[in-house]
Amino acid sequence: MRLRRLRGLTCCWHRGDFVAHAYWDHAPVALHPSTAEILSAFDTWTTPTQAAEALDHLRPETVEKAAGTLLECGLLAEEGSPEAEEDERLADAWGPWSPEASFFHYATRDAPFEAATPELRQHLTRDGRPALFTEHPEADRVQLPRTPDPRLSAPLEQTLY
């Protein structure tokens, strides 16, 4: 069985723990920091035996047991599995925006709105989306011309001013 580290995987320190987050479909997992070295051995499709050979300072049984645990946690995928195919598809779809944009998107997509302040709740519509328009009755109003301004051919900073 060949395994690979998920491409949708981000690791960081959080509240003193080393955390790995396969953010596309799994919850964050606190790990021992040495696990990063084992994860790095699975950058490409690799068998646990090959990974143990690359990590020759660790016992093969340790690497194989860790690989099994990381597979169960969803941090590694088995070649040809639906998880591996989905990981590949999402990695291709996000392309150069990964990991920052994809991590932010998937890590915040189901954020609960129960923690929203009363002021924020006031601005949300019944279906949970922000209102399409906002109103500020006390704000000064500036009427914009209905016809295109001839000064639009002016330099950008003058146009913006």
C-alpha cells in the first residue's frame, strides 16, 4: 500500500500544541512535533517500508505504526482511494491559491453565527446572509452625476480625488 500526505494539509503551533489540519474534510489533530518528519517522508506516493528506509534513525515498526495512525486521522491517503482522488482534484482546483486561500475557505466555511454580536445579527437577513444594501441615515449624501464625467480621461489620482 502506497500512501501520500494530503495536499490540503496545514500544520501550525496552536496554544502550545503542534497541530495538523487536513482542512478539506477533517478536524485539526494535535500531534507530537516529531510527526512532521514522518509526514514529510510521504510527500510522494510511498510505502511505509520506503518511508522507514528514508527515516533510518527511526525503527521501521515506529514508522509503520505512525503511518497507520496518520492514515486513520485522515492526514495520509491511500493511492487510488476516493480520498486521494478528491485531494488531488481540490489541489488542482485551488492551484496557486493554496494553502492560504484554500485553508481559510475550508476552515471558516461552517463558522457558527451564534457567536455574532447583536449589532451583527441586526444586519443579517433571515436566511443568514448580509443585507444587500446598507443604510446610514445620518451620513452626508453626495449626488453623483447621471452622465459620464468628461474628466475621466484625467490621471487616475485626479479622477479618484
